[in-house]
Amino acid sequence: MQLDSSRNHIIMVNLWLSMVNISVMATTILPAFFGMNLGSGLEESDPTVFYTVCGVSVVLAALSYPLSRFWYTRNWRRMSENELFEQKMLRVLLVQNIEDLDDIVRALQQHRHKRIDRRSFRQLVVQTLGNRAMPPSQVDFLYQCFDRDQDGFLSEAELVRPLNTFYHVSGNGNGASSSSNGGGFAQEPSQRQGLAGSMLPSQQGSVPGPGTGPRGEQRDGSEPGGAHLQGVFSRQSVRRSPRELQQTLKKKQLQKQDETNWEDDERYGWD
């Protein structure tokens, strides 16, 4: 906490110094535009030009720092305060009112065929919670969390989420075949979305399937093309229970440890 406070203090000092530098730089804008100390003839034609340029430069230098402070306070600081307020409200909702959220979601799903506005949402929360009603600020924040399209109404699509989102098949006519072949587990890794589909085959772990050897060779009787489906989310591994997967991982770790010990024996000449 002390390091975070020191870091924030250093950042703020750097910000104030940058604003001061902008103020000092503002005094040189107009003189640089008119040529600084080079003779242009304007100072000889009208003596008021020199005093006008100097006066405008001083005014810019005097106003740039307060304007920078005002802009920072009204914009960036307000954005930071809004983010802190959202985090505080989320912590209150998820820690203190987690059971109330379940009741509110169930009540909303019963009215999912209706378009619920902010006033109806408040009445529904009061009817659902009763004496455990939330403060108006928390109710408004919760309504903003549900209203994802910010249209002022809660639609059915915002209240009900699909359950089969782990493996989603694109609309190319493969939905029926995938459901008959195991609900999407028999698809290729390039067609999967979610936890498994977001990874390439080379990134899906190193757990070999039952048809592969310790170094990735294909054994007799294994499926063709099974070498490129290795991993925790491969076709062979998903058919095994978590206990079998744990045993396989343990065997793999022991095998790797034996190989490391064998390399050390050869390197150092140990028996």
C-alpha cells in the first residue's frame, strides 16, 4: 500500500510539472511565430505590436495551468471516480447481496416476455426483496448492468442467456450432426469456440491420448490423425474421467523427471 501511494504521488507530481511546462511553452508560441529576435519590421511600424504580443503570451501562460487543472478535474478525475464507484457497487452486490441477486434474476426470468423499464424494475425489486430492499443507487446500478444495449428496456435476450455456449457450431448445417455425435466434442479444434476453440492444437497442452506413445508416436490400433488432437480438450481425452486425466498427468510428470535424471547421469557421469 505504501509503494502504491508513493507511485501515485510521483505520477501526480509528474502531471503537475507537465502542466507547468505547457504554461512556460505557451509564452514562446507567439514570439516564435513572429520570428523571436529577428527583425520583421512590425516593431518599427507600430510599437503597440510588441506589447500586444508580450501581453498575449503572458495571458496564455497565466491561463494554461488553471485550464489544465480544470480539464483534469472535470474529465479524467470524474472518469476515475465513476470507475471506483462501479467497482464499489459491484463489490457490494457480489459480497453482501449475492442471495438477493438470485431472487431478482428468478423474478426477471418470470417476466422475460415483457419489456421492463426502470420504474418497473424498481417495483419488481421491491416486491421480490420486501424488507431487504436495496438502496435506489444500487437498484439503478443493477439496472444498468442488465440493460446491456442501453435502450431503457430489459428485453428477453438480455435476461436469458443460452446454456449451450461452451461449444457453439456455426450455422452451416452441422448442428444436428454434432449433437448426434456427442454434442460438439467430436468436432475439429478449428470449429470449436469457447475454452477449447480459442486455442490452437499446438497450445492445448501436452497430455497424450490413449493412441499415442510417450514421444507422440502413434500406436497400433489408434485413430488416424490422432496425433494432432492431443491435449486436455482432445477427442480422446474428453472421454476419460477426471481421475484418469490426473493419473495421466502424474505419469507424464514422472516420465519427464526420469528423463531429466537420465540426462544428468550422462552429463556428470553418475551411476
